[in-house]
Amino acid sequence: MKYYLAPLEGITGYIYRNAYHTYFEDFDKYFLPFLAPHENRSFNTKEKNDLLPEHNEGIYAVPQVLTNHAEAFLRIAGDLQAMGYSEVNLNLGCPSGTVVAKGRGSGFLRNPKELDDFFAQIFEKISMKISVKTRVGIDSAAEWEELLAIYNRYPLEELIVHPRIQKDFYKNAPRMECFRLAADVSENVLCYNGDLFTLGEYQSFREEYPKIDRTMYGRGIIRNPGLLGEIKSGAKVSMEVLRDFHDKLYHDYAELFSGDKNVLFKMKEIWSYMAESFADSDKYAKKIRKAQRSADYEAAVNALFRDCELQ
């Protein structure tokens, strides 16, 4: 079985990936938050930092690209290949309204003919492995059959399916009838992504789809960084390890950013998920959210680790 870390914009950058890699079970692949091609340059400073080999030591990193233009995709793929990357992932899943309005991310799914032409152009010229992370439609799951037929025409490295439509965002249950169709007819290797938050949910998926040999984790890992350890060995994360992980994240963000504001913004994003791993943590999480200074944040975090138990 292969396990992948999903790309979460603003969260799973190299600081998070390296802290995770230090303390927890490793993923087989770490998918990087998306890159949107620039007209006059390859990568900005933030993107370069996320891509640098020295910031991804010991992990298999896969950059993700967000575009609906074949030439832009090929240009950025060439730049990535020159940096030593052998695989690139196309983002056809982002449900953000601003992204979709530009016809990118899951918005590209609205135009199957253009998507087909896009693949025809890039597969004619590229020498890298190409994987795709996709939703199953924009407005209706009825769109999925046509999209799947397009994917079947091309030799993808793998097809990562998040079985929601764009309109679902992250609400409603995953549309498992769409994933079952893909499992039946896909010509490409499949990876499942969507709502695997607990060991029990992973086990239920494996019982239902024993032939699917790879799964991707996003929000579930941010909530419980020890989830993959539970899946692989049954061992639950300890409070001590979780605290050490938190402290490394906090320290590394403080080294990267100047001033409390940016550091606390990053940590609050992570706590918006991770607080759910602690019992009776609501009042502590509220204090973390309201903290404006590092001293107030640290006091709130210390209280949470002291008073709350892992659940």
C-alpha cells in the first residue's frame, strides 16, 4: 500500500513537511501545494524555497501545477525537470471560486474538449511523469463518465480521485458511486482521496476496495499527524511527540518570518484542524485563535497540552 500527503495551500509547505518528516511515519509521496505559472519568470522566492532540493531532503516530493494552458504547463514542467524533479501533478481539483472562475483547477472540468486538447499537447512533448488530481465534475456527478473517458486516453502516472464535484467544496459525503465507476473502468492506476480521517475509515475503505493500493490524506493528517502511524502499525501518537512536533513547527516558522503576526497566522491555521485531536479543547482553541502576541499564544498552547487529553 502506498500513502500520499495531499497538497494543502498555505499549510503543507516545506516547513510543515520537514517537521512531519522528523516525527511521524513517512509518506511515499509528498505533493506540494500548487504552482501557478508566471508570465515573465519561473518561480517567485516563496515557490523556490518550497521546491529547493535541500528543503525536501529524504522525501519524494511531487510539485503540483495549476493551469489550463498547455504551453504554460510545459514551460513550468521543464523548469521543474531542470531542478531534478521527475514527476509533476496537474491540479484539476481545487474548488476555490476565484480559481474556478479562471477555468483552472476543477474549473477546467467544465470544458472537456479543451481538457482533452490540453492532454494531447502535453503528452506529445513532455518526458516527465504526469499524474492528475481531479474532482468528478463541476455541477453534477453525471459529468464524471465523460471526464474519465478522457483520462483513459492518456498514460497518466496515476489518477488521484477526490469524488466530490466542485459545488460540494468539502461538504457533503464523497460520491463513492463515482469512485466505484473509476475502479471498474479506469485504464490508469487509481489513488483515492477524500475523508479518510480515522483508522476505522481507512479500514472500511480497504474492505470496500481491496484492489486500490494507494490513498491520499489531507485534512485528516493535519488534524491527527499520527494517523499514518495508526494505519501502518496501530500505534497512536503520544502527547510528547505531538508537542515536539508543534514546537518544531513554531520555532521554524519564527525563524522564517519576522514578527508575531505571520507566525501566529500559520500556527492558527494548523490548530484549526489539530485542536480536534484533543478532548474538550474548545475553550483552549478559542484562546489560541484570539492570541495576538506570541506570549498569549504560548500560554494558550501550554494550557491545552496540560489540560486536554488526546482523543
